[in-house]
Amino acid sequence: MKDNEYMQMAIEAAKQAQWRTWKNPRVGAVIVKADTVLAVGYHHQYGDVHAEIDAYQQVTDKNQLVGATIYVTLEPCAHTGKQPSCASEMLAWVLKRVVVGQIDPNPLVTMHGIERLRKAGVQVDIWRTPVSEVINPAFHYFFTHQLPYVTLKVAQSFNGKINGAPDEATKITTAEVDVDSHRLRAYQQAIVVGSATALIDQPSLAVRNVSTDHQPLRVIIDRRGRLAGTDQVHQPNTLVITENEMFAAQYEQVQYQATVTPQSVRQLLGGLGIQAMLVEGGSELHAAFVAAQAYQTVVVYQTTTVLPNDGLSSFARDAVFASLGNISDVTTIDNTLKITLKPEEQ
Amino acid sequence: MKDNEYMQMAIEAAKQAQWRTWKNPRVGAVIVKADTVLAVGYHHQYGDVHAEIDAYQQVTDKNQLVGATIYVTLEPCAHTGKQPSCASEMLAWVLKRVVVGQIDPNPLVTMHGIERLRKAGVQVDIWRTPVSEVINPAFHYFFTHQLPYVTLKVAQSFNGKINGAPDEATKITTAEVDVDSHRLRAYQQAIVVGSATALIDQPSLAVRNVSTDHQPLRVIIDRRGRLAGTDQVHQPNTLVITENEMFAAQYEQVQYQATVTPQSVRQLLGGLGIQAMLVEGGSELHAAFVAAQAYQTVVVYQTTTVLPNDGLSSFARDAVFASLGNISDVTTIDNTLKITLKPEEQ
């Protein structure tokens, strides 16, 4: 087998973790000697051992590692965090060669792991395609731009409505679609909605129906301070962003900004270490992010329902006349279209 | 090879005609002897020889036909129309066996062709799956229900808008998508729009960019008679349907109905021999056909554009809260989704 086939095997291993690595990147590793796979490992979940160590632990006779090659989708870490530095650990294995899928974009790590291995005489080859970036778009975006990766999520009827009347919460998705959208939530560190959505839908914004140890931060954009005195502002794990100074002074979890824009929200959340944020609506907030071109992905669940003309349209704003970008994926879940789009320039 | 493989070959041949058989069904035929294909034929276009004859003409040594088997996707005709009856012609070939994909639903033909062949001692086997119906849905629907097969066609933005402002004709589709929608028109005998669409868009409703010898009838639904005195009512090949008696009395091509409904339009057009009609909008007319469940297919071209909130929504009506049915196909043309739906019960 060739390098690209082993790397592909490591990529497939990495994907198995799904959302469970949370803020950590999903990483896979394959140890090979004499064209025989000794072990396949991956980072299972946040707090667990890294992929290289997971593969290492599966090799019973550690002498086999001498002169072996490891394929790892992301540069081995060189800093001691929750786990000892992988690069240092690996030196003890006396490997011949390390093939790295992508250099780590985290400035604490970039090239440090690779240099440490090279200085110790290990051959390190860097793969030329962004394998880790494809698996971990938010992780890479965050460390490259110092801003969260923004996904806009919409559930709309076939005629583009999000409800049957302006002040109504109209349920159009099925249980199976809801599980998929909770899976999407599980990848995030923040779920963002506008004040109207918070007041009408009373959303918990929590991950349900999907096993996870981490709940994303609830973020409500409430420029005018309409949530003052409501239950919504008292929910745990909540951050409200407002232009209303008096409102902000009243509550600890309400943050004041002189002008709240998609970009100011991203900067604030990026400063909190949030790599991935999901904007769930309503239509005004979605339109604002589209108008500002402040998003990296759009995920739309489109049912076959036709809703009355009175309902609100998705991406509703008088001024918006824009393209959402390129269709990157279309699937069907329970007779509902799941459409993924990416803006033309990111 | 087995019967189903030869029948599949005949189906593929039938499809080659695309829209060119117009009101005639698309039919394919394969002549086989001693497990060898002697000829593959199909009905090329309206007015041309039928599939069986097309296959026959390709056999140089007609003696080879003695004892052969012919697979034909639709029952051979028994009436003399534009072409001599196929069933009668085929008797002279001294075939051993005829395998028929489906019984012809046209009452002038049903079982007549099969009976004529059987009486002459030819073995006729009837295939058990609706092969011809799948290739010719409108032809089969028309002869089964005595009503046209209705396709609703919508071009909408990603947020379900058909224009950027209520009285505006907003172009959102690309040239490549337009060719596809003209191909869809080429299969029809009538294109139907509402009066607002006729007045705002001034549509020719003609098939362009696609080679065809037939233009569908232009049909405008104009209950109140808003087209009186406009150019639209004077266009050639046009039928206007109205509830305004005075308006109808003024023009030869304006037809009066006391109450115009989707069903009354279908009945009128069915009486004119129209098998396939395409309803192109606007949103009120589409909503009326959805509310009346008076359609067999919906084809939606959905671009990635977001249009302003002021624009009209597709399927716009206060009362409609319905499912369009099941998603039967989704493809992408030039970054535009082409979504096909079928109602749950037809």
C-alpha cells in the first residue's frame, strides 16, 4: 500500500469520533511496518488520549515499533496539556518515519512537534493536502482567523417560510430531522439566536437526543433589551449581547456592545475561545449574517410543507439580494432536504 | 440473456426520443432470435414510424424474423392512424413470440393489438411492471383519467421568493437552467399561467433553445378579465379562461366558465386532447392547484439567491398549509437545485 492509502485509513479513523472531541480536532493515526498495519487509533473524545497514543496502546509488542512508520492526520502536539506531549512520547518508540497530514494551525503547536521529531533524527514528511482541515473546519478556521467558524442553520418550509404566522412557533421538522440538527449542535461551542426567536420559541438551545458531555453556550442577540424581566435572561449557561446599557448593567450575563453586528458578536465569542458557533435564527439575524458575509456554512432543512403566506420568510430583510454561495451537499432525511452551502470566498 | 434484460434494452431505446414523440408515447422495441439481438428500434418522433417498424426496417434479411421474439415496451397498435396498424404488419413477419411491456391505456387500442396477434397464433406475453407508464406518465394518466397530467413548475430563490418585489419580473435562473426548463416545456401540450404573470412577465410561453416541431397551447387563467385590451389576449395559439362573460364575448380565444377552478381548467384542456400541462405560476395559481390537490408532479428550480422580503413567495395563499408530497428526485444544474416531488396519492 502507498502513503495516501494509509493516510486515508487514518482519516476514516479520525471521523469515527464525530462531535465527541468537541473543541479538540478529530485526529486519526495508523502505525505501519513492512507494509503491515500494526494499529489504527483515533482521538475518541475530549480529554481522552491523542490518536498517536491510542494507536500505540494497541501494539502489544512495543519492540515492533522500532523502525515503523506512523501516519497521523495532524501534526503531533509538542505542548503538555491534558495529555503529555505526543512528539516527546513518540521519540521513545524509535520510529523511522512520521507522515503528518497537516501542520497544526494552533500557534502553541505549529511546527514545534515536527521540529522536535526532526531534531531527534526521525524522518517527518508533511502531506500536501489539507486532510485535517477537511475533518476539522472550525478548529482550523478559528486558529487561522482568530474568529469562530459560523454555521447558519435554517428549518424552512418548501416555500421558504419559517412559521405559519409572524409570532408563531410552527413545528415543521420530524423527530428524525431533529436528531440530525442536535448532532449539528453537538459540534458547537455556542448556539446563537435573536431576541424574537428567544421570546417566541423559548428555546433551550441545548443538545438533546445525542450523547455528549458538553453543552454549548446559549447566546441571545438582544440589541434593544427586550429580554429584561423575562425567564430567558436567567437561564444558566447564557450570554445575552445588547446595545442597551441599562439592561446590561442589570444582569451579570448580559454583555454590552455599543454596536452589535455579526462581526462584533464573532469577535466577542472568539475571545471566549469559541471555535464553532451555530446561528439558528430568526430570519432577521440570518439575513444580517448573510448581508455581512459573516458565515462559513449554511445548513438548511427544507420540508415539503407549504406554509401560509403570512408566515415569516427565511433570511428576511428588505435589503438582502445576495447569493448564499455554492451548494456543497444535498441529502434527504425523512422526506426533508438537507442542503449545505458554502460562500464563494471564505 | 433474459426477458427482463431485453425489455430493459427496449426501455433505454424508447427514452432516446425524449420529448420528440410529443402526444405519442415513447416506445422501444428489440428483436431477438436465438439469443442474438437482430435490431433495436424506437419511435423517433411524432409522425414517424412506430418502434416495432423502426426495428423491423433495420433487419436486412427479413427471413431472419421467422420464429423471432420482439420485445416492445407498449402494446402494438391495432388501429390505422398516421401509420398502418403495427399488429397487422407484424403478422406478416411470422414471429414466434411478442413480449409486451404494458397494455395500451388508449381505449382505441387496449388489448386489440394483443388479441389480433394471439388470434393469429402468435404467443403474446404481457410484462408485469408498468414499464411504459414510467416512460410516458402523461400519456398513461390522460387515457386512465381523461384529464391532463399536471406539472407545477416553480423557479424560486433559496428563501422561497419568486421575485424581488410584487410587480417585478426578477430573473434568477441561469441560461443552463433555462434550457432545462424549456426541455420540460417541450413535453407539454399546454403551458398555463395566471393573469398577473401574463401581465408582469409578458411570457411567450413558447419552447425555445430546444428543437421541436410542436408548440404547446398558451393558456392564461384570467378570472376577472384583466387582459381585456392588452396584447396578451391577441397572441397566436392562445386560450384565455375567464369568469367575465363580457370579456369572453369580445374575443374568440377567450373561453367563459362560470367558476374557474384547477379542476375546471383540467377538464376543459382534457377535452381539447391535452395530455400534459405545465402550470408555471404565479404563486396564487400554484397555491390553488396545491390546495385542490390537482397536480401529479412539482418541479422546482431553486437558486442559491436570497431575495428581499418584499418579493412574492412561491405557493402564496393565506389558507394553504399542505404537504407537496414526496421528494422523488434532486439534482443540481449550474448551482441550482432541481427538485421533483410527487403528491402522496395520485
